[in-house]
Amino acid sequence: MKHTDIYRIIGNEALLGQEVTVCGWVRTFRDSANVAFLELADGTSFARLQVVIDKGAISFDAECTRNGAAVCVTGGIVRAYRGEGVELNAKAILLLGKCPPEYPIQKKRTTVEFLRGIPHLRLRTNIFTAVFRVRSVAAQAIHRYFHENRYYYVNTPIITASDCEGAGEMFRVTTQPWNSTAKTEEEYYKNDFFGRRAGLSVSGQLEGEVAAMAFSKIYTFGPSFRAENSNTTKHLAEFWHVEPEVAFAELPDIIKIAEDMIKYVIRAVMAECPDEMTFFDSFVEKGLKDKLTHVVESEFAVCDYSEAISLLQKADVKFEYPVDWGCDLQTEHERYLTETAFKRPVFVTNYPKAIKSFYMKQNPDGKTVAATDLLVPGIGEIIGCSEREADYEKLLSAMKERNMDIGAYKQYLDLRIFGSVPHSGFGLGFDRFVMYVTGMENIRDVTLFPRSVNNIM
Ligand code: 4AD
Ligand code: MG
């Protein structure tokens, strides 16, 4: 259909006097004796276009004025009667799709929880329009950051036979019938599609390392899957994962890269989505813009795990989970560190090896690994990062300690034989990052169709 996107019209005085056709959905309708006003949104801009209807001059189907109806309007661009910018003086209004009064998106204030129940319609509200525009702009900025810095974008497999994080959270991929009768697990998988156990990848890292050993700098940006039984505001069964992998980089190098990338993307979002950020600042998280400005202007903190433990032990707070050296940090601990102790994003480094993954570089102390998590206020961990163990024998012994199936990781181990180099990488949870920059408090509200335990709408 020949028409003009609304974003090209909003505020564009060069169009004054011209005739245009626009298509969109009715957001509001106001009526008076002689004139009526339609506010039209087509999703290409956060702002809506005001359509002015001279009721004496044109006739149109009354269905065109219903909230949610899809219409096509042709008219002349005129200077806005009130305020700045332009509006459209309607000459013809055509109904494209009517919308009955049961339309669940009503002008009266609704909650995000209610809207979660109608994922197919919630994107037509201001808040979700803003969230998903920011999400798109942030994704583009991530690609741009890596492209400008000469990282190759690689696509790692989604179906895999190796569990990268080793936490047993893989969804199984199978074509076996539900009532297949196998006497052993081995026999079951032998008859399966791949002839062995397969699942959905929890991380593209292991394959990303293979690519980094050829191109030096690569990244992946795709979905990861985790059958984590945690029904929290920051866990999904399917989330989007940004994973750079960098050769000739040690832990301090990759920490700099992570910080640089986060700041680059926040700057891009603030520059490209000013209206959306103002909206979030007013209605979602007061002070969001100041918070993010502070984040891009200040250096992130770096804190050793052992120091973090002593800060938590000295804290004047009653934690639900006890804090001892060796424990994994819970969200409450992470949030105390970033919100109260440091009041900015913080990299906690050198975790005990027993609570971290097999592939992380073992520190000389024999107790810790060269790993770091980036913690941010409001959420806790958004990045998991480490230098990788580049030494064949050390990697092999870490795998044996965990009773891993060594045969399944032969190629990964081989990388440590043929020209092994120090290398590091990280995984950014993209959905969590979108929560952070929008102030949204639930990961289900930054994801188009969130999947979590007992929920696949
Ligand atoms: O800390 P994780 O488990 O690290 C890895 O997977 C590494 N292989 C990454 C790497 O070094 N290439 O996951 C990385 C990030 C977390 O910090 C978190 O932000 C996000 O992925 N994440 C989740 N996001 C939403 N829902 C879940 N269930 C998530 N699990 C991890
Ligand atoms: Mg982690």
C-alpha cells in the first residue's frame, strides 16, 4: 500500500502543505461539535500523529473512530494548532480493520501484569512500544560495537551434544516417541535422531572459542536455553545471549572490553531513543536517565570475591542465605554489593573454582579461577565472564574432577594442543540488559513471548 511511515511525519515541517497517506491503529478519539481528533500510531515512532477531522467536510465509517481500529488516512500536513510540530488534516478516512469494544487495551491505566496475559496485543501500548524499540536499538548497537572493532559475527549451533555450563540444565532434543521402550539410557539415545543424547545449547561459548582461535575476535548473538526451575523476575527458559570471545586476552583485558561495550550501547540507546528514555524516567524508574548518565561517565568497580565476602559479612543487613567463603553469591548478596557497597556496576573477580565452570582458568592459588560476574543495581548479575583455561593438562584434570564425558569434548581439548593461546570471553544476558536500561522489573516484560516454567503462551 502506498503510504508514509508516521516517524517521517512527526515534527517534519518540510512536509507542510503536502498531501500524504498514513496507515495505523487508532489510539484515542476525541469528539466535539464540528471537529474530531484521532491519534494514530503505526509503531514506527513513539510519538503518535494527530489527525484532525472537519466533520462538516468529510464523511467516514463510525468504526474508524474506535480504539484499536486500523485505518488509512489521506490528508494535508499542517502546522499543529497547539504545541509544536505538525498534524494531518483528513480528506479521506478508510477503515482497514474494525476493532470491537471488547478490545482489551483501554485508555484507563492497566498493569504490566494484566498485559502479560495478552502478549499478542500488549505491544500496542506505550510502555511496550518503548521497551521493544529500545531492545531493537540496543541489539543494533551491539552489532555495531563489535563490527566497528573488527569482531566476526559467528552463528554457533543451537542443537548441541555438549553442556557448556555443565549444570545439567539442558533441554533435551529428541524424536523418540513418548512411549519408546529402551532398556538402557544408552539404547534410548542410540535409536534417537543423532544416535546420541542431544539438547538445546545453554551457551555458544565452546564453539565460539573454536572460532576465536582462527579469527582472534568473534561474537555470537543468539538464543540460549536453560531448563532452570527458577521462577524469578530475571530467569527465562529461552533468553538472548551476547558472547564475545577474544584471543590474546587475559581477565583484565576482557573486563575492559565488557565495560566499554556496555557503555557504548547505553550511550547509543540514550542518543537514539530520547522519547522512550524520558517515558521510562517518568513512569517506570524515576531517575533512570541520571543513573545511566552516571554509569557511562564513571568507572565500574572491581572487587575480589574474597573482599566481597568480607563486605557482606560486615554488612548491617540480615541476608536470607548465609555468607561464607566458598558460597555462591545469591541475588540478595549481589544487589547489596552493587547497590549499597559500591553504588555502581561492579565486577566481582576470582571466584572459588568449586562453584564455577570447568573451562575457567585456574589461578596459581589453587583455590580460585580467573572469572568475573558483572553485577548491576536492580538486577544483580548481567554478565558471566572468564579467562579460559588454555593448558591441556589443567583443563583435563578440571573435567575429570567433575566426572565429565571427556570423549564428548575432544575437539575442545584439541584446541589446547594446536597453538593454544590465552583467551577470554563473556556472556551478556541481553534480556537482563534491556531490563537494566529501561528500568523494567520483570524479564517477562522485555521479551516478546517469554518462556519460563509452566509458561509457554
Ligand atoms: O553466567 P552464564 O551462565 O555464563 C555463560 O553461559 C558463559 N558460557 C558465557 C561466556 O563466557 N561466553 O550466563 C551468562 C549470562 C548471565 O550473566 C545472565 O545475564 C544470562 O546470561 N543468563 C540468563 N538470562 C536470562 N535467563 C536465564 N535463565 C539466564 N541464565 C543466564
Ligand atoms: Mg553466571
